[in-house]
Amino acid sequence: MAYTLYYSPSGASMAVHWMLIEMGLAFEARLVDIDTGAQRDPEYLRLNPAGRVPTLTIDGIPRTESAALLMLLAERHPETLLAPAPNSPHRAEWLELMVFLANTLLPAMRDWFYADTDGEAQGAQAVQTLARRRIEAAWDRLDAHVADGRDYLIGGRLSTADFLAIMLMRWSRNMPRRATDWPHLGPYINRLRTLPSFVEVNAREGLSDWSNPPSA
Ligand SMILES: N[C@@H](CCC(=O)N[C@@H](CS)C(=O)NCC(=O)O)C(=O)O
């Protein structure tokens, strides 16, 4: 099987990029720099009509949506154990958390970062106020989830939920309150960002502003 990931540094593609590295799979990474508008290039729009990253082509067929891609990869490579099996006691909690991250937290992040362009510029501040409230409520929920000092979100082992959560937590690094400011999320994040695959994805995407060892 051939995988090609279309990514932009620090974008919603980062979790997929990180997971592909962690899995040790062969894949090609193609830069679609959203800072230069490359996501609106007609050639890219043929793969991803929404003009967003990520896109993962699997044997030439384009697939989108970061959370779906993480779950799809885990399903296609069950030997990597990056998602609880359907009969696992952790399956329900994993599904719940994946949908929460993708369905509640990620759209609030989108509203925070794109309030003026997805909506009307004059309403942007109100959109951001609501988005911030939702994002901080998510940190409250996730902080309570890891308050027992667990290393990973689900089932005592690394899973797709960690890739997605850490990516979203990283996006808060310049927000008024960062995920790292929460008492239990801070240590959880610091443990996860020592993973060699996380260090590697940062290096491959040229990112150094959420450094490891952490400075924030
Ligand atoms: N729900 C999508 C969101 C993708 C998304 O919003 N990606 C952003 C980067 S974080 C993007 O491509 N932005 C470029 C644009 O909207 O023009 C997913 O999870 O894959």
C-alpha cells in the first residue's frame, strides 16, 4: 500500500504525520504550505475540494479529516495497537474521546483561529470569546481525565487519541491560557512530547516553538 500525506507544518495534518512516523510506515510527505495559500492550488483542490490539510492518499485515493485518518490507519495496521480493538474494554472510552476531540475541541479551535475569515470580521471577537470558552472547558475535561497521573489517555498505552489531543494542545501555545497551564495536562503533555516520534515530526515540519525539553 502507498501512502502520501499532504501536510502543512503545525496544521491538522501534524497528528497524522506524527502517527505515520510512530508506526514506522513508508510514506511520502508533500508540503502544502497554507501560509502561502497552496491549499487553494487547483491541483490540490482536485484532491481536497475543501482546500484544507490533511489529505492522505491511499493507493492513489484521497482521504481527508484528521481524526478519521488516524482511526483508519489504526484499523489498517492493527498490529501497531494504536486503537483499542472492537472487543476491548477501552473501546467505548476511546470512541467517546476521539469524537469529543474531533467534534467539540477541533471546531472550537478552528473558530478561534479562523473567526475573521470563516465568518464576518466584525463578529470575530464574539466568535473567539465563545471558542475560547469551549476550548478551556475541554482542557478542564481532559485535565480531570488525566488527574490520576496516567501516561496516555486511553487504556494505558499510546493511541490515536494522544496524537490528536497533543496536536490540539500544542495549538493553544499562544492562547491566553495554554493547555500546559492546567495542573494535570501539563505533566501529561511534557511526558508525551519526549516521545522520539514527536521530536521527529517537529524536526521534519521545521517546528521548534514547542520545544523539547519543553520551555513552555
Ligand atoms: N476537520 C478538518 C480540519 C482541517 C483544517 O481546518 N485544516 C486547516 C489547518 S489546521 C487548514 O487546512 N486551513 C487552511 C484553510 O482553511 O484555508 C480535519 O480535522 O482534518
